[in-house]
Amino acid sequence: MAGNLFDRPLFVKRKHFIQEIGCLDDIFDFLEDWPEEKRDITYETTLGACRDAVAGRFPPDVVRDNFERFLQKNGMLAEIEDIHSSGGASATATSAECRRWWRS
């Protein structure tokens, strides 16, 4: 199960904060909240790859890379410079929760 954690988290620009994506569960949560009217082939492909990774049929790191492209396409990928200019990045609960959950 620890293989579902990413070596490097992704950061998503939200309206009022930066969200950390550190594992497959974070991607699932993000995609679950994605507006239905924006769910296109890229969304469906990303969601399918996530499901395949959980089932062991697709490498989680490849899902991470595909999700990074999904965020770029939608103008939501936060770069390190974005994080520092927003007052510094503190780890979000999501990745910390993933790490605790996967270790238990």
C-alpha cells in the first residue's frame, strides 16, 4: 500500500489556497469534486488510470505524472514559486493523513 504515496507531491492552485496532492486518494478526492460540466476525456482517462493504479494494473507514479498534465491543462498546477509567494507552504492534512493511513 505504501506504493500509493508519491515521491514528490503536486500542488494545486485553488481559489483561496494551495492544495497538496500526495497520494492516489488525494487525486480521487480532487476528481470527485471536479465539476460535471468539465468532465471530458482527459478527466475520464485520469480517473481510469487512478482506478487501475489502485488495482495494481498501472504505476502510481505514472498516474501522478498524468494528473500533473491534467492540472497544467486546466491552469491549476502550482509551481514552487507560487507556493512561496503565497506566504509559504505548510503541509496540508491530506498528505499527512495519507502517510499515517498507509503506514498503519
